[in-house]
Amino acid sequence: MTQSTGEFALIDNYFKDLTGQSGVVVGIGDDAAVIAADALSQMAVATDTLVESVHFPQWAEAKQIATRALCVNLSDMAAMGAEPKWFTLALTLPVETASDAWLRGFSAGLAQIAAQHNIALIGGDTTAGPLTISITLLGELPKGRGLYRNGAKSGDMIYVSGTLGDGAAALEGLVTNPQGVLGQNKRLLEHFYCPVPQLELGLGLCDFASACIDISDGLVADLGHLCEASQVSAQIYSQQLPIHPELKQLSKQQYLQWALSGGDDYQLCFTLPEAQQRAFEGWAASNKIPVTAIGKMVPLDHNQNYIRVDNQSVSVITGGYNHFGQ
Ligand code: ADP
Ligand code: MG
């Protein structure tokens, strides 16, 4: 039985069976597909789409839309432990938006992130219609390396990078009260429009981690995907969740809900055997990458409850953002 619903059931029912076998190392169901390029090398391929008023507000600047579109796609490369190299851009935009000023801003945003990560735009498609940006990233993943959702084992430690809840706090500020404390918070705005893809961490994790996913729909939902793929349950402790001091000014109920179920964090959530803990934490500290242990993997229970927070079962379905969910 699967706990998929909404968009995930749609993918399972209509698209999952179309994955053939030829050269496909990992097909539908992970953060990126992995294909065998030749005997030694593999490529990771991931697509993400941003739609106006769904993934960014109508008043977002062109440059902000471009940086966000590229950063969230790069996050899927990080989750696979891949090194991003090339991308294509399918741009649909209303005729009235296609001004020189808008396109210059958009191009500058793409150029900024592409230069930071040394990636090249190699093609795409341009059409008129409601503003939608779809990017496909291609990355290198040497054979035998890579991070997948399905490798976690009972007893593994669960970690996240950075802080949680910032994406949801930023969205709340942007949408409900742009003039308020959250809406004016520069760190949160920067995080929303330029979430830093955890690429260095992803590459390093290939030496330590048993499984990995990026948190785009919320910790509970995405860790739930990792648990489902690995057929284990996660026990996490709310007190251990890394929350930025600015969010801790808010009510505990609010920041915990955002940290557990809010989307748009683009941090990595990953697991590793306890025996790797010291070596991994030493590596992370020497590379100045903030990581926090938040719990442990436990055997899957009979009711297929994938996530327990402080010893209480939490629904992975209502715990995250789902485009076609109830
Ligand atoms: P992510 O949040 O990492 O971008 P998604 O939740 O969007 O991943 O998608 C889950 C999986 O389903 C991924 O492996 C993705 O490639 C695949 N997928 C999503 N939509 C489609 C589709 N229309 N056709 C084929 N595969 C899809
Ligand atoms: Mg992902």
C-alpha cells in the first residue's frame, strides 16, 4: 500500500509505468532521474516548474523569479549528490510581460546563479501564455556515487542542514503582510528568492549518507517520501529541530508547525549509520556546513506510519504541500 495522494497518486497512476529500462539507473520517484551515460559516468536529470501566484507572488521582480527558479532546481541536484553542469529553460510568459526591462532582469538573475555554480544554459523553449518557468538541470554523477531516497535503514541517524521553517515564514511574510516583521525581514526574503542549494553538502554526503532528499514540501512530507522509499519509519524530536532565533521570537506552535510542515526550505534531510556520525560531523564542521541530528530511523510499524514526532504519529499526507491534495 502506498500513502501517495494528490499529485503523487497522479504521477503513480499515469506516468510511473512509462519508465523503460534502457540505461535508466533511477527513474521516476527520486529527486532526479539517473541515467548511465557510459561505462564510467552517469547523469542526474531533474525538472522543476514555477507558476506565477503558486510559487512566487504576482509582484515578484523578474530577477527574483529567475534566481528562485534556478536555485530550487539546483536543490534537487544537491539531493542526489550530483554536480550540476547544464540546464534548459522553458519560458512561458504573457506578451505584456515581455518587456526589455523584464527580460533583462530575468536574464541577470539566471546569469548570477549560473555563474555561482558554473552551469550553462544549453537550450529551451519560449512561448506566450501565463507566466511559467520550467527548468531542467543535468548534472554529473560518477558511477557508484549518488544519494537516493531508498537506502535508509532502521537505526540510522536522521539529519537536516541549515534551519527549518524559514521558507514558510518567508511566504507568510510575503503574502499576508509584506509590511510586517516577516515581510520586511531581509534574510527571509533572500532565502525565498535565492534559497542556497546545498551542493557542497550533497557531494560530501556521498561518502557518508544512506539516503537523502531535499525539503521542498516540508520536513514531514519529504522525510515521509524517504521513509516510504526505504520502508522504515522516522522518529524525530521537535526539541532538536534547528530553528533560526528570529523564528523563535514567534509562538512555539507557529514555528514548530512551519519547521515540520512548511515548504520551501530547500535544506537536505538525510540519514547515515551511527558508525559514520563522528566522521561525518567532523567533515561538516571542517567545511563549516551546519547540520543537526533530529532523530533516528526505526522499523516500519504495522500501520505504515512513517513519521513520529515526539512519539506521536503524524500524517505525511496532511503534513506537507501537495498540489492536487485535499
Ligand atoms: P521534487 O519535489 O524533488 O521536485 P516531485 O515531488 O515534484 O519531486 O516529483 C516526484 C517524482 O515524480 C520525481 O521523481 C519526478 O521526476 C516525478 N514526476 C513528477 N511529475 C512527473 C510527470 N508529469 N511525469 C513523470 N514523472 C514525474
Ligand atoms: Mg526534491
